[in-house]
Amino acid sequence: MMQWLREKGVVLWMVVLFVLYVGYRVYENKSDAAQLRARTLEDAVPTVAAVHPKPIAPTETIVLPGNVVGWYEAPMYARVTGYVKMWYRDYGDQVKAGDILAEINAPDLDAEYAQAKADLETERARYKLAEVTAQRWAALRPNHAVSEQSITVKEQELKAEAAKVKAAEQKVRNMEAFIRFKTIVAPFDGVVTQRNINVGDLVSKEGNLSTPNAKTNLFTVADVHVLRLFVNVPEAFGPFLQQGLTADVTVPQLANRHFTAKFLTVAKGFDISTRTAVTVFTIDNEDRALWPGSYAEVHLTAPVDRQAFTIPSTALVFQEHGTQVATLTAENRVHFQPITVSRLMDNAVEVAGGLSAQDRLVNNPSAALLEGDQVRVVTPAPGYDLLTDPESAQNDRFPENQARQPPSSAIH
């Protein structure tokens, strides 16, 4: 009897355990089904990464080519014709005003000068003779030995000879002035930037005649303590070309150094072929680092009153309605907003109209997104957006999504 009861208890326990197991399995299947349904519904809502338009600085910068020239630059020519006797200053030499650069041998000019001095002595001798004659005829006036007409003629001849003497003296002074031009001197303190002559070259006021097909000046001397910078500035920058404007300047030979150019003056008119105005800046060059003739890159920055933003180029949507972006409403629904693109950059675009700083944009929007679709905003991985910091922005506005990541298809 006890054996039968023991076996009946074991069977009863086995039945109870089986019922519990079956109930657990039914509960677990229902729970998994509920979780699967919830996950399926959640995955049915697209996940997107949102970015914000980045306001651009209220300035505009353009880069223009410029030419650097000396404060003064004097190409020097000979005023007399002759042969180079000797030159004394070479390329790069520092000179003072009046320093001798070269001497010219002009034998024909020397001969003309000697002739002019001889002619002067002749005229002086004639003047002396006319003076003595006039005095003798005037001494005969009291005795009425000669007519008054004859005396007057002799006196006027004396005046004529005096005028001839003055003319001869002036001719000698003119020749002496030309004789001084045989010596080429520096017109001001500066540096010799060109020397286009050698000993024996034939030169004249037209330049070096030793190579007739390429006449050149003899020397060029430049004052480089301050330099002038010439830039052709487009019309859009015309209102800002005034005192106080500065430009950042770089030159190829000093790529790591920046120079500050100060506005000096501007042509009060635009070239009709280029629609630019010649603008002059000055650059201090006390250390003589800049050379005249340098090509310069001129960075001009001016204030611009406009509302423009930069967005990643990956946020653009191209449809039959034109260029758009997918914006997000407060309920995280998609709205396609037309925009006006003003400039294309490497990895971004500048938008001149259609956006505000508070807008949220879908970055890398899927082609399956439609107007009004519900989406779920998640925080992208670091480096997903190079223009803004979406991680901090999204964490501030949606802290519940800090641990979530967009699907790999949205990131890559």
C-alpha cells in the first residue's frame, strides 16, 4: 500500500512539472512575440541623423592677384649719345641720391663744347671791337665831325654784339648741362634693380643701342622702404574701398610670411572690359624683405550684411522641384524645403535662402523618404558630420537618444 502511494505521488509531481513547463513555454513564446512585434514596429520607423545649418561669418573674403612695385621706380636713360666709359653700380646695390652709376664717353659732345667756348671768345672779341668803335665815334659828337646817324648806328651795333655775347654764353651753359649728363647719377636713395649696360655699349636718350631690336634703359633705381601694391578689385567691393581697409598679402618667395597692406587710393572708375577698379595699397618694407616686381596674393575681407548658412553637401536633395533639403518638424516628420545655393565648396554648400538657424536637416536622406514621413532622430558617430557638432547638439535636444546610433547604411 505504501509503495503504491509513493509511485502515485511521483507521477503526480511529474504531471505538475510538465504543466509548469508547458505554461512557461507558452508565456515565453508570447513574450518573444510581443518583443518581436515591438521591435518590428520600431524598425519600421526610419532612423536619421540631423544636422543644423551653420551661420557664416558676416564677412566675405576674396583672393586677388596683385603687383608689388617700389614707392618710386626710375628707369634711367642717357641724355647724351656716346659709349659707356665705366659703370660703378650693379644689381642689388644700395645707392644714395647723387651716387655715380656710370660714365659716358661722348667725344662729339666734347668737341661741340669746345667749339661753343671758342665761339664765345670770338663774340667777346667782336664786342670789344664794337665797344671801342662806338666810344671813338661818340667822342667826335662835340666837333660834329660825323653825323648823328653814324654815331647811333655804332651804338646799336655795340648792343647787338653784347646780345651775341650773351647768346654764346648761354650756349656754353647749355653744353655744360649736357656735359654733366655724361655722368649717370642716382635720383634718390634706393636699390639698383636693373643694369642693362656694359663698358663700350653705345647709348643715347632712346636707351642702349648696342642691341637695336631690344632697346633698354640703362639702370632702374627703386625706393623700397615702402612699396605700392596694385590690385584690380571687382565692383562688388567698391563700397568698401576707403581709408581704414587693410589686406593680407603673401608672396611666393615668402610663403609663410604675411604682410599687411593699407589702403592708399582707388581709381574713381571701373574698367569697362573687366569691371574692376585699380586700387593701390602700401606695404611697409623697412627690412627690405619684399622686392619690387613681386607677384602677390591679396586677401581682402569686407563686411557683408546677409543671412547665409553652410550645410553639408550630403544634405542636398535633387528632385524635379529643384534643389531641396529634408527638414524635420517638431514631431520629427519630414518636410522637403526648397533652398537657394549661392556657392559650392569642397564638402559643403553655401545657402543664401530657404533656411534658418533653428532648422534641423536630415543628413544623407534616403531616397525612400517621403513628405510627412515619421522618422526617429539618432546621434551619429563622431566624424559623421564635418561641419557641425551633431553629437552635442542632439544630446542637448534629445538626451534619450545619447546611446543610440544610426544604422550603418546611414553612416556609410
